[in-house]
Amino acid sequence: MSNPSTEIRPSILLPRQPVPALDLPLTNGERFVLGAQPGEQFDLLVFYRGLHCPLCAKYLIELERLAPEFASRGVNVVAISSDTEERAQEMAKKVSASGVRFAYGLPLKAAREWGLYISESRGKTSIGIEEPAMFSEPAVYIVRPDGTLYYGAVQTMPFARPGFADLVAAIDFAVAKDYPARGEYTGAV
């Protein structure tokens, strides 16, 4: 067990506050720079564990299926991992990506700034792919065009992630009702 005084814990991002910078290569040869060309309504950032994760592939296939729904609502979608270019290309191919852009090479320090949990390798997964030595666990963030956090869901495990159909409906509601980001209070309780 590590010494509690030297432990490094994930950051907590606050709604209505600026999110950390992101500038990562994409599998299509371009770069994803958060805020450079934001979606009309939001950017949807889906952090996934990597090619080794069969649940990630299933989740990203659903994201790809619904990518046109997000696009029609003014939402840019990007899937992000700390995988290498080769592994990210393979995941993009596995999910037949055309509407979802795949960013790769997320430094673990940046993952921690985004509040992501970090795991160490346990060897090969159930699909026979070796886990990286260390990788980040999943998260889904919705970021406003001004670079502030609107929604966040951070996980310690690959199970029970937010459903993308639910997020489409939530975006419809939020835009129609001008619903504010919630959870921003940091005062005494």
C-alpha cells in the first residue's frame, strides 16, 4: 500500500469551469485540439481504456451508430485513449469509425488532470490482447464551446457506462430548456 501522504489522486473537474487543455493526434492524420473547432452545442469526449478492452469496443460501436444523431445536434464526438497510433487505428477499424474521430497518445499525466483513474496491467484480457503497462479508465465529458464542463461521468471500471441514447435525449432536453450545468457548488455543506 502506498504512503497516503504521497498518493496522487485524480482531479475533480467542476461544471461551469474550464476543462484542461487537450491537443492530441487523430488516426486520420489530423489533430484534435479542444476548443479549436468546437461543436455548435458541445464536444462529446469519450475516454476509453484502449484496444485491449472488449467492453470499450462494444461501447464505441454504439457511439459510432449514434454519431449522426450527435452531429445533427451540433455535437462533435471524439474517442480518446492513451493507446499508441497503431492500437488506436485498430480500434477505429474494429468499430468501423466514420463519424467518431479517434485521438490517441493521451499522456497519463493529462488523464489524471481530467480526473481519470489509472490502472496497471493485468496481462492479457479475455480477448487475448495485452494491456498496456498503465492506462486510464473510462470517462465521458460534455464540454461547451467556451471550454467549460457541462457534464461528466468518470469511472473506476469498464462496466455500466452512460448510455449514448440517453445522452442524445439529455442533450435535446438541455438545449431545449437551456438547462444549466449542475454540480458546481463548492462551498460548505
